[in-house]
Amino acid sequence: MPPARELDPGASPVAFFGAELRRYRTERAWSQEKLAEQINYSLALVGMIENARRVPSRDFTARCDDVLETGGALSRLWPLLSREAYPTWFRPFVELEREATSLKGYEPLVLPGLFQIEDYARAMLVGGRPGDTPEQIDEMVAARLERQAILERSDPPVFWVVLDEGVLHRAIGGPEIMQRQLEHLVKLGRHPRITIQIVPKEVAAHPGLAGAFVIAGFRNGPDVVYLETAAHGHLVQRREDIETVAYVFDALRAEALPQRASLELIARMIA
């Protein structure tokens, strides 16, 4: 193994984690090989994480806590680390999403990340990012699930989502995974601060065909719109553009089935 490079722990959350992992490991007089063996991960991955070249997964972090007997110190850093797994262009929206008091979104192709079960998210990422390694997929899945913590807070944002009916028919991951995903969707739809509406397939043309978006609202500040493209996402803060997207969202709500009818439609699709 090449000699460990010097890290600046203050350079990033990943660098701080790498330095802490190295400190706990060396305190036990363990080599990287010994740690890799104990946690059943590759030596190469341990080296990359200690050198801040890879974001650890939640499972990797928990195993290190266990074998190094840290008392959970590394896992307490993991929520900060999960943000590093996001593409750089998506990180600003994740921060805004955490502060938002309301979220209004439209999805024509897939379920929103905040609604995805783990297997659905993994199948989406594997299919959509064929060049990524299994470890990178693990990192992104874990980061996506970490985002969902905002729905479990004591003061979650009001979340209003309009979905095209085609989203329900696209069996991401296969029929079994999709069934569990639809069951989860019905459960979410019963949450008092979540509204789900479906634009039925009978609506041939509507304003949402231009693409997905999310409008984030804040208690003490103007709304922000997030638009995603095949290459990267955009934050939109110009008032005129926000008003246009808000009008599209209202038009979609008018075309969509009411909440109760939407949940009944989803329930009928569950075998």
C-alpha cells in the first residue's frame, strides 16, 4: 500500500471523516488491511475513504463504529457525509429542501426521491447511471434515503405532489418492487401534510409535459424553483419564472384527480 497522504480535516466533511477513521484505527494499532478484514469491505475502499477520495456508505460507517468501538461517533458524522454523495449542482437544493416549509412538485416519469423506497431508488440509479460502481450506487441510495428524514420531523414541510399516471405503470425494478413502492405511496398519501394527485392517462396534453419541477416555499423568504434536466439541475429565483411554474402547477392540479380518487387509483393497481 502507498503511504497515507496527509489530510486537512477541515477541508471537507469527507476529509474530517477520513481523518477520524484513521485516528480510531491507529489507536487500536490496526492496519488498513486489518480494518478491511473486520468490516468485510475491500482494502482499496478503506484506503480511498481514509484519503477522502470516496464517501462512505451508512453500512460501512456503522461497521467501523462497531469493530472500532467508537460509541457511534462515526455514524453521527454520516448525515453530513451523505450530502457529499449528491452531484455538486444538486447540493444547494438539498439545503433549501431542508429549510422549506412547503414543497410543491410535479413528476411525469418517476416518483420523487422523497417518496422512493430503497429498492426503487437503487433500481433507478443502476439503470440511469450504468457507469457507476456498486459503491457509488450505495452512496447515492443512502443519500437519497437520508433526504427523506424531513418527512419524519415534528414539523415536516407541507408536500403537494402531482404525478402523471404513467409513473404508476413504469415498473422500476420489476413488479414486486413496484408493488411495494405503490403500497408505500398509499401510506404516504394518508399523511396529514402530504397530498398526492394523479393526472389520469385520459388527459392527453397538459402543461406538465415540459418536465419535472419542485417549488420550495419558505416562512421568511421568496419561493425557489428547482428544474432538472438530463445534464444537471437549475435553481430558479427570478420572480417571473417562479410565477410561470406556479401557474403550471395550478393548471396540473386542475387536470388531476382529487386526493381520494388518486389514492383509490393507486390502490387498485396493487395486486
